Amino acid sequence: MASVESFSEPVYVYEKPVRLWHWVNALAIVALAVTGFLIAWPPVVTSGEASEHYLLGYIRFSHFSAGYVLAVGLIGRAYWALVGNRYARELFAPRVHDARWWQGLVDEVRWYLFLVEEPRKHAGHNPLAGLAMFLFYVLGSLFMIATGFALYGEGLGAGSWAANAFGWVISLLGGSQQVHSLHHLGMWYLVVFTLIHVYVAVREHHLSRQSVTTTMVDGWRVWKDDRP
């Protein structure tokens, strides 16, 4: 558990590659959600020759491009978890083997439910936030990448790299239409998680005992009081 009861000075938590990934990834998710929605409910063009309109083509291109950014970014983030500081690993490795981590998780649940007056201090993710990021963001993103590239491979055609690498997803999940439906459902899953993530980050920045939102801007965790 990343408890910092002994710390009183600012702690450098998020290195530049982590912060860059965070904001680029956030933009990619927004682009994917907006273009994915438009692909599911395409805008109607009612005038002119069909050959003069390529709106949906541009939307699909933007969606595919943002998908590449999401996938490459996650690979890069996994690499940095191996070579970066200890806080860079928290996204992929919740400390479930540590009894203190579980106690911290219970404490955070009580804090979010307004059952305690103040939370503990944490340099990196608090246990509940770290677990949520792993279960909902990491695993959710992997699902969206796998299903997204499986559908992309259908468009590229048999023998393409995407069809070869992810074609098995179509068969595993019960066919193309089923994958389309699950991929679309996954979009709403990530949208809801993102909204909750933003709310909690803003809430914690104002109510907890350490900086939160500004830490992802400058990398430094700053304490708001001198109590343990």
C-alpha cells in the first residue's frame, strides 16, 4: 500500500512519460467514443451524389487512428511500468498480496461512503483507485482493443495482419454481430468509467489530504496538512 504517513515533503510520483500517456490516452478515448457513436448512428446526408460525400469514411478513419493510439499507448505504458519508478507499476499490479493494502482498501471504501472524516495519505494510487484502474480501465481497454482490431480485420480482409492476429476473437465471442454489440457496449462501459474517474479525481483533489488533479500535470504529490 502506498501509504505515506512519514512523508511531509512533496513526492515526485508521475514521471513525464506517464503524464504524456495519460493526456494523449484521454484524448484518444474521447475521439473513440465520439466517432464510435457516429459509426453506430451515422449522420444522414440527404443531398448531392453519394460519391461526393465521404463523411462516414473520415469518421471511420479517425476512429481507427484513435484505436491505434490507444493500443500503442497501452504498450508504451506497459513498457514504462517496467523501467519507470515504482508508482508507474501500480496501474498493472495492485498489491493484493499485501494485507496492509486490503486494510487501505477498506479504509478508502469507508471514505468514499462518507463514513470517516478524512482519508489516509497515499503517494501513488490509493488501493481502491488502483484496483478500479486495473479492473475497469486496463482490462476494459484490452477487451476494446481485441474486439476493435478483430472488427478492423474484417474490413481489411482475410490475410491482413489484424485478421490474422485477432480473427479468433470473432469466433470466440459468437460471430461478427455479437462482437459489434459487445464492442459498442464496451464503449459505454469506458465512457461511464471515465465520467466516474473525473468526478472522483476532482472530489479527491478538493476533499482529500493530497493533491490529485495537479499531480497529473506536474508530477508532484503535495500534502495539504502535516497530520499523519
